[in-house]
Amino acid sequence: MIELIPAGLVHADLLAGMHRICFAEPWSATSMAEVLALAGSEGLIAVDGASLAPAAEPPGPAGLVLWRRIFDEAEILTIAVLPPWRRQGLGARLLEAAMDSAARGGALTMFLEAAANNHAAIALYQSKGFCPVGLRKGYYGGVDGVTMSCGLDQTSVEP
Ligand SMILES: CC(C)(COP(=O)(O)OP(=O)(O)OC[C@H]1O[C@@H](n2cnc3c(N)ncnc32)[C@H](O)[C@@H]1OP(=O)(O)O)[C@@H](O)C(=O)NCCC(=O)NCCS
């Protein structure tokens, strides 16, 4: 069973290790720590909870999401799922958890960006209600960056 645990500075190496597997231009542990230290930054790590059992293998990381909220706007900074766990709903779960947390913190809108040729990511974002709102020409080494946004559900937020 996959569990989501809060990411902290102590996890910078783990986060960087996962990023290295998932991205051509990964963030270093130092970058992870710097991002997590920014005001309003939060993160979640998906771990294989079944392997937390005493006799089992060490916990296996499965994915991550980092986001930042500033007043009523939030932004997904990075999101990734390790290859063995893809297409099992984990990316959607991480994104939903980030959206819920940002909404609870007071965010009304969430933004993110993806390379225009990252069809998996764009399909994931569209499935969660994100719509394109801008284009950054050639932002990813010649590939356009698509900026997307989604209004956050305030109905489940405690007054
Ligand atoms: C993008 C990413 C996070 C998706 O994670 P995931 O756990 O596989 O996504 P989910 O299983 O939650 O998929 C949810 C929906 O997104 C869409 N989707 C996800 N991967 C897809 C793919 N490869 N092709 C088409 N649609 C896809 C589908 O609509 C899917 O729903 P479905 O499985 O019921 O059809 C993962 O592919 C990844 O880590 N990629 C590398 C890092 C990356 O590109 N991060 C985003 C940077 S902008």
C-alpha cells in the first residue's frame, strides 16, 4: 500500500535520487533543500507502505510532489512517479493531495507548467481539471512550455 508522507529537508537526498530517475535535467539535493526551505513550500513523498512492515524490505520511495503557496495562488514545483508505479493512479493522488493542501492553506488557484511534448503529464493535469493558460516559446530547450491553471475546490475547506 502506498502512503504519502510529508517531505522535509531531511529528505533532500531521497528526493534528488527520485528526480534523477524521472527527469533528464534533475534537481540536486542542494536544490531540493533550497526549494523546501522557501516560504510556503511543501512536499509529499509516496512510499510503499507495505514494505514498512518489520520483516520487510526498507521503505521504497514511489513518487514525489513539491508545491508552493503564496497568498491565494499555489504552484506545483515538481511532480514525478517512479517508473514501476506509473499508470496506477499515484500521480493523480499526489496532485490531488497537493491541491487539497494548498486549498486548505488558502489558495484559490493552482498553476503548473509542462513541456508541450510531455503528453503523460498534460493528460494527468487535464484529468484533474487544469486548462492551458499560456505558452512559453522554446522554454524547454526548444520545446514550448505550457502553463496550466486550475481553480481549487473550496467546498471541502474548513471555515
Ligand atoms: C506524469 C507522471 C507524474 C504521471 O504519473 P502516473 O502515476 O503514471 O499518473 P496516473 O497513473 O495517476 O495517471 C492519471 C491519468 O493521467 C493520464 N496519464 C498518465 N500517464 C499517461 C501516459 N503515459 N499517457 C497518457 N495518459 C497518461 C491518464 O489520463 C491517467 O488516467 P488513466 O490511467 O485512468 O488513463 C509520470 O508519468 C512521471 O513521473 N513522468 C516523469 C516526470 C514528469 O514528467 N513529471 C511531470 C513534469 S511537468
